Amino acid sequence: MKNERLLLLILAAAMFTHIMDFMIMMPLGPQLMRIFDISPQQFSLLVASYTITAGVSGFAAAFLIDRYDRKNALLFVYVGFAVGTLACAFAPTYVILLLTRSLAGAFGGVLGAIILAIVSDAVPLERRAQGIGMVMASFGVASVLGVPFGLFIATKSSWHAPFLLLGGLAVLISVLIVLFVPNMTKHLNANGHLSPAQVLSEIFGKRNSRIGLTFSALLMLGHFTIIPFVAPYMVGNVGFTESQLAYIYLVGGICTLFFSPWVGKMADKHGRLKIFTIFGSLVIIPIIVITNLVPVPIWAALVIAAIFFVFSNGRMVPSTTMETAIIKPEFRGSYMSIRSSIQQLSSGVAAFIAGLIITEQPSVFDPNAKALVNYSYVGMIAVFFSLVSLYVARKLTVATST
């Protein structure tokens, strides 16, 4: 389509704010646990609250999302996301932060689904992995620029500052959406107004869609059991200072930023399933290493973390493209919204399960930090779900119209 690259850049910018909004909580973990005097379980609830409300709103949006112009739907959800993020910036207590994170998640969960639906509608399947790789490179940008800078201003000012910055940026991107994202209504002609029962029947009544949603859930369970506690583990168990956490996201993000578009090209060239299998297998190695990591030089920990980020992103680009191809365009928004709901709920469940397994003990590195115990068991759970996802991926088939 005309101005495809500009469209992808704006969508990548919107996705950047969504990803950073979620990611920034994790490196802020040690600071928030200290300031609010909360346990790992309470911190995991902060992470899970975002994903749980995102899951609920994503499911509800599935019955409406394909009834509207994609641009209007994107703008409505993104403005709500901006308001929720700004509300986080002014939260004075743990309870209010929990509520505002839930509000941001309610809109953020639908946002990713709409963005992926727009990319899938705008880019043909034979080039779609590259387009999705470009949008998902926003993870690298969030890691390289967003998270380190967010951590920097949080340590120099307060934990409120990153959310204030992020909310302001979201307002600016909303203006770009108004000015440059085209109206997209082609899916309306084929769809009409389907009843909730018809939407549920199309998505949950088809074997391929059910397998796709199971596939998404497994990937999240194999990823977010360990992600929320990487930062606290690096501080309490490996010996990082809170300010040094930014290096993890900086190095990992740089690698992901350049690697993600390349993975998309390889998936388009060699096949999405093949590339997913390669990286879905390789990611098991850094999962095991990270969750069993002992005190090592910072450079060694950074190398391990960078490999984890690269391999994780390497499996997400082809797997996402695979899922966009299993559903017809007229139902794509609904499917991607329910998929987002499943992902968010699975992420929340994964973080909550990890919080139940992990316990604390005094850290030998920082008297204000806590060392995490039983993280290796969480890693074993992540490996199990990752292995099962490799099997389920082979059950997916492409829809007749993609």
C-alpha cells in the first residue's frame, strides 16, 4: 500500500510505548519493592495486574474490533492507553499504582492486537514477516533507549518520571496517528456486523484457531515466568547495582533492534516454521543459564542476557506471522484481540506462578536488596512450556485467504 513504510514506523512507535510501558516495571522492581516495602508476591501482582486487565479487555474488544475502521479503533485505544500511563505517573501509593496499572493494561492489551491486525491487512503474507519484524524491532528500541533512559531518570528523580515521559510521548504519537495513518475499512465489506455468538463460533469453533490460541499461551508461559524477576535476580543474586540494570536492556536491545528485521527476512525467505523452530530451540539454553546464574563479571552476565533477548525475539517474529495467517482477514481483528487476551492472561498467570515459587533471603551484595531463591525451578517450568510450543507450532495451517 502507499506509504507502507511510514505506516509501519508509526505503528512501531506506538508499539514502542506499549512495550516500554510494560517493560519499565521490571527493572523498577528493586526500587518499587524498597520504596513501597512490598514482597516479590506483591510486585508480581503489579506486573500481573496489567496483563490481567489487558486480557479481560482484549476478550471484550474481540466482539467489536472488526466493526470499525482500523484507524478509529487504534486512535480510541491509544488515547486511553496514554491516559492510563499518565495516571501511573501520579500514583502516590502501591494500591493506587496497582489500579492505574490495571487501567493502562485495559487499553494496552487491545493496542497490540490492533497494530498487528493493521500490519497484516496492509502487508501481503509473502512480505509480512519482514513488516512484523520491523514493528517488533520496537522492543529493541524500547530496550536501547526507553528502558535505560527510564531507569536513569528514575534513579536521578523518582520512579514516577518514566511514566510521565512515556505518557507525554504517547500524546505526540496520537497526533501522528490522526495525521498519517490511513482509514482502513476493507475488512468491513466482508464482515458486516457479526453477533458475539458468530465471533466465538468462528474463533473457538475452528480447530486451527484453537491451536493458534494454545500456541500463544504456551509461548507466554515459557517466557513470562522468568522475565519479571530477571532484574531483581541480577541485583540480589548476581551483584548488579540498580543503575547497572540499564546495561542489560541496552545491550540486549541493541542486538534485538538490528536482529528483528533480519529474522523477518529469513522467515519470509526460508519459512516461518523453520525459523521459529531454530530460535524456539536455541532460547532454551539462555533460559537455563539465566535462572541458574551465579555471581559472574558484569560483561559475562550481559552477554548471556543479550543472547536471551535475541533468541526470544527470534522466535516471536515468525510465530506472530504464523498466527496472522491462520485466520481470514474479516475475522483477523477479533482473533488478534482474543489472542492478545490469551497472551496477557497467560503472562499474568506466569508471573503469579513464579511469584508463588520464588522466596527471598538477604543479599550478600546489597543490604537493601533481596536474593531470590528457587528461580531455577521457574526456569525449568519455562523450558517445559517452550518445548511444548515447538510441538504445537507444527499443527498450525494457513487459512485459504490471508
